[in-house]
Amino acid sequence: MRLSPRWQFPFRARWATLLILAAVIGTIPWFFPSGFYFRVAALVWVTALAAVGLQVLMGQAGQVSLGHAGFVGIGAYAMALGPKYLGLDVLLCLPLGAIVAAAVAFVVGRPILRLKGHYLAVATLGFGMLVTMVLVSEVGITGGPDGIRVPRAELFGWRIRGGETFYWIAGVALLVGVWIALNLQDSPSGRALAALHDSEVAARTVGIDVAAHKLRAFVIAAVYGAVAGGLLALMNGFVTPDAAGFLASIEYVTMVVIGGLASVPGAVVGAALLVLLPQTLTFLHEYEQAVLGVLIMLFMIFLRAGIVPGLAALLRRKAA
Amino acid sequence: MGLGRMLRRGALTLGALAAFGFAFSALRATPALAQQGQPIRIGAVLSVTGPASFLGDPEDKTLRLYVNRINQAGGINGRPIQLIVYDDGGDANRARTFATRLVEDDRVVAMVGGTTTGTTMAMRPVFEDARIPFISLAGGIEIIDPVSPFTFKTPHTDRMACEKIFADIRARGLSRVALISGTDGFGQSMRAQCQRVAQAAGITIVADEQYGPRDSDMTPQLTRIRNTQGVEAVVNPGFGQGPAIVTRGYAQLGIRLPLYQSHGVASAQFIELATAAAAEGVRLPAAALLVAEQLPQNDPQRQVLIDYKTAFEREFNQPVSTFGGHAYDGLMILADAIRRANSTDGTRLRDAIRATRGFVGTGGVVNMSATDHMGLDLSAFRMVEIRGGRFVLIGN
Amino acid sequence: MNAIQPRGEVLLRAEGIGISFGGLRALDGVGFAARAGEVLAIIGPNGAGKTTLFNIVSGLYRASEGRIALDGQDVTEAPPHRLAARGLSRTFQNLQVFFRMTALENVMAGRHLQERSGLFADLFRLPAARRANATTREAAMALLAEVGLADKAEQPAGSLPYGALKRLEIARALATDPRVLMLDEPAAGCNPVETEEIDRLIAQVAARGVAVVLIEHDMKLVMRISRHVLVLNQGRMLAEGTPEEVRGNPEVIAAYLGTHGAKEASRATARGAHHA
Amino acid sequence: MLAELLQFLVSGLTVGAVYALVALGFTLIYNASDVVNFAQGEFVMLGGMVTVFAVAAGIALPLAAALAILVAVAVGLLLHRLAIEPARGASAVTLIIITIGASIFLRGVAQIVFDKRFHQLPAFSGSDPILLAGAAILPQSFWVLGGALLVFLGLFVFLEKTLLGKAVLATAANRLAARLVGVDTSFVLALSFGLSAAIGAFAGILITPITLTSFDVGTLLALKGFAAAMLGGMGSPLGAVVGGLLLGVLESFAAGTISSAYKDAVAFIVILAVLFAMPQGLFGRRSVERV
């Protein structure tokens, strides 16, 4: 197996990334011809937030998850169920969903993370399916496959609605999420994750509690997923079990890998690509799926390490 | 750690995000034109692919076919229709995005679509906020009950299907029913409605089994039902290939109790998939489309149904389903309303749709009002039985 | 080596270690004691069980018999990261470098136990995390300098030559501030100049009071720096003693000559003799 | 009671045989390349759909089936040649995403070339159930079970008794070593793609008379086959077979005795329990970490 070097973020490059991301979030609305673009862009930021969480788990800690959408679903349904059954304010349910997801990840992660590679993949897949199954089958509580309404949020009497508002909320959330993921990458905990990613044996012999650190990464990823799911639910005013489904999980994995497993901004680029492609390919009508499949294959064949590290390598070669 | 390296990294990230920006500008491809005699833009978000493609595909085909026909006949009030169809793949989140696109970017005057109850409910707030009429093609009763000002639907509700089936079971002097439902939206929604109306209809539900929409064998569930004491009839809420496999399994196990399917299988294709032998004697409530030729000559729906059926089958060389019929009804109700309102203003169009009276569609005769955004009653449902590989209308 | 030099306290003691793999007796009744400030060499032909012994002592495998004490406390069941926290560190025969990281980051990862910043501080880049980064970087640079890799600090580990990786692993092991350092063939595949450097490095570390346990095939190196030698053959202890005692042991010579290690052994003995 | 259990067992074994065949396809490709081929389910789809359309075009069933297998093999080989081979040397996860892309692509093409409707095939030898100790069994179930058995035996003979098969096994055991002793590992990989496609298509043909088919049947089968392969132990052909059958039987018994809504959950919980006890699956190679 060929190893790609870890995408490092020394101090200045880290801030450069954040600055560029902030600049993009801050300026592209000037070019939006209609409110729809706010919606799509907000969707990109929210999806990217979930993908960044998965990057922490898969890219930094090297642990596969085919059940990431399960946590997105937990976060999303918290927004619907909290107000309905606990009478909570919907905004309060955003942190609540994150806490529930973290707790679930903590409990589930302990046994699951003892597995490795494909076995871990199938275990996380099973977890995701369990979440979906509960959401689908408990019709009386969750509304079943047809989904459930999420109340609109109010902040000091101001109703949070409209594509533009959510664009800014999602954009800021993503910025904070990327900032945290970059912080982690360049920190003692992040180095421990990178270490166990490369060699668990060596990591253990330098004193890294591998099981505990994997669990931390799993919980962090779950919180990212749940917050993204909560925002998504708030944006849509509605949730269905699709949000937690297997296909959604596969999509998150594809985003992270296509953008570049080793790179935090890669997850953002991957998410942008997979959210925007279906929107740009609509003119192809029935050929859309086939073209999407071909594009995914081409990206992976020509930029094996992912878009961001792959282009970085190309630039480096040009420069040299 | 040189400055050069940092700049390279920066340039790279910038490049990636610029590509992202380009993708955005590519979205602007649809120009917003506003000229004399301009086309009337009608949107549709359908589940053409994905788990509900069984419903979405004929809806898509029907809309395209009839928009062409209307345009060839000179359009509505001299203006052609421009149909914009997006495929949500059955995903509510994607449907919501496309709905926003129709409203904000394509500036449609109305929407006919929403294949499943889930996608419909996810899209409804978009059209309500924009005050644009939205005619859904999904069955769930919550779409129109309670009524939202701009949301309509053409299919019968699943509650009506349950009531129709239960009435037929009672008419046979039976009352103890086993449910076997798909875990898809259609199956779960109808299962819940059946449970809700059972008591009022004098029905006791004694078994409640489920199967995944993609499952390939339902004999374990059916074995369980067979072994449940006192079951007198079996009802199968579901759509797609699931009910066909249930019907086959039913025959395989030699269960002799009456089997009821739902309106979710109302297509000749169901008989083909379930095989005529296994489907013999199966009853289901369905729109009259399935038995068009058997309707009496004086039935108001007869001509409409035969015309639609002939047109669809000639064009696509596959049997009609009532789902395509829902799309036909939605499009025609809308066209009629635009004609009457002579306007594409959302509120006036909504009022015109609400004023629909005596519209003869494939689903029945539609009489809308401010409190009824569907306009169908139980008489629009016909009870049919499969005999000798054909749907046969049985006396109501 | 001065025979009358007072001996250091026993830091690591293994007694009666035994393990089987699928019916094959890989180790049987093996024991040793590593003392502060001394180098203990474990030698033996290929397949003698040296690396297995290392894996058991460092907690990667669980022995079926025997006891291990670190600093007088029983650690037989302790997992590797606990052992590391108690001051035991090791390197690997087949490199276990963190290949995706730079050389510097490899050593920084080795400072894990010395870093005092919580997950929360790490996520939000609180002052504690920033301080930890700075001190770790400083300490890691010093260690890289010590093994002669300061100029390679920013290079990805994957691009370093074999000899450099060997030294990088030693630097990483040292980063944990070990009291017992276990080196599995540190000089394998290294050229004479590099071997010399490693030789010097080991002596330096031992001089600080660290107990060094060494598996090595290079007899010249073994004879030169070890205070005590343990010879394993087919999972059993064949001989034990000072380098001189072991070298003269006829059983050892027979074992070496009689097995795959024959060539190496004769070469080593010849070289050793020449050196002495 | 006995009749009931027998009914569940046969139902489970029939479905399980298909999972086993899909899992076997996974195993072959995995052994040759470490790639989990998520397009494996699409081979099953191709087998069923091509046969259906060929039969509808008036071709006799055996010929149509042969044609379907040929088409699937061609697609499998093309997939290897055009998508896997150009990315040789890329990491396993990159290759897996390529197969996910391939699966989306194949489904997208299938819905254009064929259509989006469900299709059926007549059962090979009638659909009158055979009564066995009170259980009603479809004759097609015997076709599926017999066909699966045939594949397992054929594969066993191929792997154990032929030189080519031994090359495949050698590649699975140690790719580098196999290359050193002169095995053309790239050819072995192409072979395993072709063989997997053939097995998948064969499964698709056998099962279509029972389960029906459509352009998107592959996704769920791939998922179940993957779970079955993991349960049995990735890389072990015997494990794939046992894992598949076990998964099918588990689902069937769970649906018949515990809860039909949560039957997949029950199956997954059992898989998880097995993996916690045996992290390499039932027949996976138990490796001691070598350091």
C-alpha cells in the first residue's frame, strides 16, 4: 500500500486555509442570482461539516465508518423529537442532539472500535442500519419513513428562516468546525490519532492509549455529524430516515476520500463536489447517474490521494 | 517551512474553492426570460429513480407526454407550457433543494409532483412560503389534513383505501384481519391509517407483520400469519415488487384466506409479477383506470380513462398504472385552473384550483373546496378482483 | 568495561517466561534482569525467540507463564501504553515508524506521555495545547539532534533512508523518557559509520542510568557495549553471563555453528576475538 | 412446529445461497487485490436483467442465461481494465471508492438500457410448491441451492486442482511472493473480476424467478453479501458460503419468530456478537500481530 504523507498544517497555513474559507463564504453570495443558491451553498456547508467530522475519524485516526449518517440522523431527529415529546425549545435540541450522539458513540464505540478495517466497516454499517431501522419502524414516535416535521426556531422572538439566514449560520458553523479539526490535527491528541493510524503497535509502545483515542475520534465525529444533522433538520423544517441511511453514509465516505482523506479542506471540497454535481448534472436527465458514476471513477483514478492532496502534488511537481 | 510552501498550499486551496465557485456559476445556466407570449413554467420534482421509481417513472412519463400534447394543441390561453422536471431519487432533502430551485431559480408558477408523502412534506413549506400552488401526487392524508393554503393532492388517501378494504371485508361477514406491510413510506403510512380506522370499521387487527421494501422472501412472515389463531383476511399495504412477492408466497404456502392488496399495486404489471395463478382472487381498491373498459357506457370517467390508457400505452409500450394517472389529473386540474383564472399569479391560481368542480380525472370526479384540497370521495375507489389474470370490477 | 564497577538496581525483571503458538513452544522458562545504567544483550540464532520475548515484555503479547516486574512492581498483565507510562520503551526489528508523519512529528508523537493538555484544550487550541506543542517540538528537536537527524526534521518519514529510520525509532523511543529501553536490532542494515553512531548513542543513554536491553546480531557491537549477555536458542536460555563468559561457552558456539546462525556466529566470534 | 421451522430454514437457505454467492464474489476479488468490490451487486442485477430482456426478445432461457453471464463477464473485465488497472498501486480505500463509482455508473446505464420497472422470469420447473414434512417449498429453491452448490464445488475444484487456481490462491496468500515466483498477479486480478461477475450473474439468473429483479436490486444484495463475507471471515471462500447461508437463515428465523420489523437488526446484532468474540469472522485468518 502506498502511503500519502499526512497533510500538515503549520501555524500559518492553518490560518491561510481558514482565511480562504472565510473569504469564500463571505464573498460568494455577491454572485448568487437567486435565493436558491443560498440554499445549495448552505447545504454544501452543512454537508461539509458532517464530512469534516468523518475526516477526523477516517483521515486522522484511520478508522472506517460506514455508519456516519446514523449520527447525522440522531442529530436531525433530536430537533423534531425534542420539541414534540420533551417540550424543549428547538434550538436547545441542537446541543441535546450532539450530547445524545456523543453518548451513543461512546457506548457503541467501545466494543465496535476493537474491530479493524473491513470488520469495523461492517460493524459501523450495522450501527447505521439499526438507527435507520428504529427511525423507520417506530412510526408512532418518529413518523416512520415519511418523516416528521421540525418546528421553526425562534431566537429572542426572531424567527430563523429563509435560505440566506441559514447560509450564514451554516457557513459560520463550518468555519468553526474546520477550525476545530485543524486545531486537533496540530495538537497532542491529533498526533496520537495520526500515530495510531500509521502503526497501532508503535503508538501503544510510546504510551498512547489506542482504544481511548479511537473512541475520542469516534465521539468527535459523532458530534460533528449530529450538529450537521441538526442544522440540516432546522434548514429543511422536516426530516426523513434517509438522512441516516446507508446511502448517505456511503456518500459521506465518498466525499472524504474524493476530497483527500488526509486533508481537512479536502472534506469540504469533496462535500461541495458531491452536493453540487447532482445540481449541475440535472440537464443530463436520465444520464445523470451514469455520468456521476464516471466522474467519481475518474477523480479517483487521476487524483488517487484525493483532490486537495492530489492537486497539491501536481502543483509541487510543476514548481519543482 | 518556507513562505513559498505556504503560498502553494494557499493557492491550492483557493484553486479548489474557485472550482467550487465555477460549479456555482454553471448553475446559472437557466436564463430567466420574460418576454411576450412567454411559456408558462410548471415544475415537477419526482422520484424518477430510487426506491419509489415504480411510482415516479410513470408520473414523469405522463407529465412529459401531456405537456407535449397541450403544447401541440396551442398551449393554455395561447401560451405554451415549459415543464421542468427534477429527480429527487426519493430523498426528501434533495427534493427540498429542487423545490427551492423551482421556486427561486426557475420561477415556476405551479408545481405538480412530489411522488412520496415524505418528499411532499419536505417540499410543502417551500411552496407555502412562496405562495405557489403545489399539487402533490402522494397518498398520505397529512398532506391535506389539516389543509395548507397552497397544497393540493390528486390521489386517494391511504385512509380511504383502508376504509374501502375494511368495508369489503365486513361485507363478506369477516372482521379479524392480519396486516403485512412494507417498511417503505407507502406501506408504513397506510398501515398506520388502517390501524387507526380499524375499530370504527368494526375490524380487529390480530397480526401485524412487516417486510423490507427490498426483501426477497416473505414466507416467514406469512407462516406466522398462517399460524395466528382466528385470522379471517389478510391486508398487504405496500407498493413496488414487495406485494407481488407476498402474493406469490401466499400461494406457495397455500393460504386460503382472502388477500387484499392496496391501491399501491394498481397496475397490470402487478399481475405479471405476481403471476396470474398466485394473484387469482386477490382484491384491491383502485381508481377506475384499471377497469376502464368494464365501466358502463354512461360512466363519466370512461372516455377519459380509455383515452389516457391508450395514449400512454401507445407512447411507452408498457401498461398504465394509476400513478401516472395521478400526474395526469394534477396536470389537467392545473391547466384547467390556469385557463379559468387566466393568470399565473399564485393566489389567483390557488383560488381557481380550489374552485375545481366536476373535473373528471383518472382518479375520479374531483370537487375541490377551501376545506377539501383533494376533492375525491370513497366512490372514486372501485373494488376490483383479479380473475384469470385480469382486473375485474366487482359490484359495490 | 570495568568488572568491579558497582552494579545498578534491577529495573526490569522477567522470570520463567513461556509462550506457545499453535502447539509450538516459542519460549520456555526464560528470564532476565535489566539493571539501571547497564546494557543487556540478548543474542541467539534466528527463530530463537528473541523478538517474541521483547513482544511479551513490552506487553504486545501475553505470556502463558511467567512474571514480569518493572521497578519491583508486577506488570505481567499490563498493556503496552501502561508500561510506557511506567518507563518502558522499545524499538522494532521491522520498522514501525509513523510513515505519514515527518521525522519531527514522529518524535513529537513519542512525547505523548509528557504532554499535559486535555482533549478540550486541543480542540479549541487553548493555551495549554499551544504550550504543549511548543515544549514538545523543542524536546523532539533536541532528540533528533541527538540521533543526528536534526536536518531531516521536516522530511516525511516515508522518504528517509533505512539507517535514518532506525535512528528515528530510537529517538522516538527516547522521547518517552524511558527508564528501560528495549532495542530490537538497532544496527541491522546500517553501514559501519551509522553503526558506530548507534553504538555511541546506546552508551550515552546507558550512562544516564537507563537500563538498555538489546537484541543484536552484530557481535562486535554486542561485545563492545553490553555488560551482560543472554543467549537464547529454540526458546530456551542457553547461556548467560558477561560477554567474555558467553563467548567462551562451548554450548553457545555449538548452537551457533549447528544452526542457521552459523556463519554470522563464526564471523562474530572471530571479530569479537580480534577486538578483545 | 417442525413444519414451521423447516419452512423458515428453506426460505433462509434460499436467500442465504444468494448472499453466499455475492459474498463469494467479494472474496475472490478481495483475495486478489484487497479491494471490496461494491459493484458486486450490479453483476447480480446484470444476470437477471439481461436474461429477462433476452427471453422477452424470444431467446430460449438457457441461451439467454449464457448470454447474461457473458455480458456480466465482459462488464467485469472492462471494469477491471478501465477502472481498476489504471489505478493500480492506489490505496485500497481509493479502489473501493472507484467500485462505488462503478456501481453508480452501472445502475445509471442499466436504467437507460433496460428500464426502471420490476421484471420476472418464469420458474425453471414450474411454481407448484413441493410439500415436504408440512413445509411448502418452491422447486426454484432447489435450483438456487443446487446452483450454489455447483458453484462452490466448481470453485473448489478450480482453486485446488488447477494450476491457474493455485496461482489465484498463491496471490491471495501473498501477492509479492506470488509475483516473485512468476504469477502474473494482474492477470489473476482480471480473472477474479471475470469469475466474480460470472458468479454474480449466475446468482441473478437463479434468483430472479423467486425475487424478481430491477435495475437497482444490486445495492441491497451487495450490502448483505458484504455482511455475510465479514461474518464468515473476509478472504475465506468457505467463510463466504457459511456466512451467507447463516445470514439468510438468521433473517428468516428472526422474521418468523422474533420481529419482522427488526429482522435485519437481529441479523446484524448476531454478526456484531460474532465479531466481538472472533474479530476475524468465523473462518478468517487469525493472525498474530507480527512486529
